[in-house]
Amino acid sequence: MHTDHARCYRAVQAKDPRFDGWFVTAVRTTGIYCRPSCPAVTPRSGNVSFHPTAAAAQRAGYRACKRCRPDASPGSPEWDLRADVTARAVRLIADGVVDRQGVRGLASALGYSTRQVERHLRAELGAGPLALARAHRAQTARTLIETSNLPFGDVAFAAGFGSIRSFNDTVRSIFDLPPSELRRRAARSHPTEAAPGVISLRLPFRRPFAPEGVIGHLVATAVPGVEEWRDGSYRRTLGLPHGHGTVRLTPRTDHVACQLRLTDLRDLTAAVGRCRRLLDLDADPEAVDAALSADPHIGHLVRATPGRRVPRAVDAEELAIRAVLGQQVSTAAARTVAGRLVAAHGTAVVDVDGELTSLFPSAVRLAEVDPATFGLPRTRAAALHDLVRALAAGDLDLGPGADRAAARAGLLDLPGIGPWTVEIIAMRGLGDPDAFPITDLGVKIAAEQLGLPGSPSRLLAAAERWQPWRAYAVQHLWGSLDHAINSLPSTVGTDAGAAA
């Protein structure tokens, strides 16, 4: 989009927040870059250029606007929609792969050479993987500067900088302020009352946002010990690259309040990225709703509840395991079985804020377990064992940079895993916005109630007009049912066992 100067400038003139995250506006006369909705006086068209990312603007020598905080805008929804190598690379960089493994590690995960990855990213994003990772490090550093009392040396280390000098130089060049002044300004304008050891931040999203469907789903399917609803917030444990943590997510009118406790602050970038994916916060609800609201069967549902998101996952491998556990059983039964698995094989954690007890067991851990002890019917136990062995061996990739087509094919090759399980994993684990679990019981019941054909083949044909947003159409179909996944706990109904 950033190449269409006239369209971008119209968005800037309208100060339209829907375009925040799609591109940034660089102003030649001031040397700063802004989000499209920046409240400052609109510069002349001839004085601005548009860049696809903050990293590209930084690479061109521009500093971040102190007023509109373009570094804190939602991410581009394009990278969830697309499945090509550029989108996969962006998702991996956001998860911190370059900071942990370097550009070679990124290229290896994608199956490309470093030169090919560099060429793809520069062509589309105006910056290579190191520049994109640097922009993420700068944002992580700013978050820690403004929301914690950590010494700046610890902030630099946690954000992924190799030295205090590079930390100071990067913060000054991007934000035009030293770290000490950023902290003083934050203390004056947004004093925090977070408990010691807690990192508090705001997760922005594009409006509208309907939290009931996404958070209600997570709470209704919560695994005991791993997830809970407490004091108006969804909480869960997080297994992260350098350690573990807990997160509290509370929906607000213009953001989701996020409180993190981490055993290793280097995991902040990964933790924030996974929480954003979990709640589908980078989605473009205007585009989704515009496409679905005109449908004669589900349009009234979309207009009644705009901004539905897809409840996703902090870990696609965990989601895949839970999908197999939930095959052909009710929501309540799936929670019970998963809770037993966690109690037997999860890693214990200490939670000072609630009653979380465990990390969900990893595929590597479960691959070592005798499938006869899973407490499942023999066929499903065998399917779970084959799944975790494939994940543990690296034969199946479900990570942020996974090739969705290859992942689908790999899942279907495993005995005991059928189309329903594959599409649930694709929708919630891989983040495919067009995934469509056609054989889901809840989808079938809702479709018939709305006058849609009930047979899978005819429903699949009817759903072609929902592409590429069929996963969101599923949320509206599920939302039409009387089921606990559709409400926050204060207003939950009876579990009808119809949705997965």
C-alpha cells in the first residue's frame, strides 16, 4: 500500500487509525516518521514519503514521532493473511528468532539462503532482517524503560542489545531522546502502580474489537492449572525460549491491558508477540466485516457483533495437542482430559497472583511418555503419540514461520488426524484466516439454523463467498449458538457441547 502515494496521503489527511500499522509517514522537513492517525498538523504532500515499516523509515534516517508513538501501533494484518516467505519471515522476526539465532537461523527456519531472505524483505519492507529486528529491539527497550525500574544495563540485555553503547545509540537515534528522559517522561504522563517484577503494557488493536468471542472462548476451553479467569482477566502460563512466565490480559475499550511476569526478560518480545497472536490483535476488522456483512445468511450476525476475532494460540504445538485431545468430545471433556495431561506431565511453576500451577507439557516431553498412560482411547492415544514424535523430531513445523500448506500436508499424513483437526490447527495454531473446519458440529448446527446447506460439500461451496475470511465466518457461526465460548464468565450460558 505504501507505494500508492495518493491513497496514503488521503488516509493521513483523514487521520484514519484504521491504517495504523499498514505504513508510516516520513516527513522530510522534520526528519520524523508518524503513524497515519498522528494528531499533528498534516504536512504538505510534497514533503512526505511513505514506508512499509518503521524499520524502513529508520533505515532512511527518520526518527519516531514523540507524539503519536508509531512504534506502538498495531502490526500490519497483511502478515497474518499472507503465507509467503516474506510473511513467514516477519512472523519469525516478531517472535525474536533473529535476536536468538541470527539471520542464518531465520534463513534456516524458512529453508532459504540468507541472501534470498534479505532480498525478499528489502524488496517488500524496505529493510532487511537485521533492521527489522533492531526496530523490535528498540520497541522492547522502550517498553522496559517506561514500564519498569530496571537499571538500563539490564534493559539493554533484556531487549537483545550487545552493549550499553549500542542500546543508548539506538534509543537516541530512533526516539531522539536518551533512555533517562524517556523514563522521566513516562513517569510524569503515565505513572504505573504495577507490582514489583510485573511489566505492564498496553496492547493496541484496530477497532472494533469484540472481546467476548475471543476471550470467552479461551476461558470456556481453559485447561486447569494452565489458564484461568480471575478478577475480570484471562490469565495463563507461557513457555518461552529462555524461561517461562505468566500473563494477565484484561480487555479495555481502546486496548488490552497486559501484565507479564517473566523469569528471563529476554523473552519480552516473544511474550508480547504471542499474546497479540492469541487475541488476534493485528487483524483488520473493517476489511473482514465489510466482506462478510453483505452475506445474506451471516451478514446480520456480523453487523450485530462487529470486530470478532479468531481465538488463536500462544503455542501452535500446544494447540495441536489440545485439538487431538478434543477430537469427538465436548468442550468440558476436552478440558478435563487436557487437565489430567498437564497434572501428569506439565512443568510446575509458582504463581504469586493466582492459582496457575503448570506449563503445558511440550511435544518433546510427551514424546518420551508411554501412550498407554495418556488416559485416552487407544486410537486417539496413538494419534497423539505420532503427533508429538513428529513435532519433537522436527519433521512437522507448526511455528510462527511455518509453511501452512506443508503443515497441513504433514498433519494429514499422520494416522488419526483428519480434516477437522487439521483445520482447527490451521485456524487457531497457524493463524490462517481462511481455515474452515467444515465438519465441525457447531458449524453444521449453526449453518442449518441460518438456512445454509448442512452437507459439507454444499456448505463448502456456499462458503466460497466468504474467502479469504472463512475463519472469521466460523466465529460468527459459533457466535450464533448458545454456548459458553460466546460470553465472558460473568454472563456465560450452558455448555451445549456444540463448538470445538
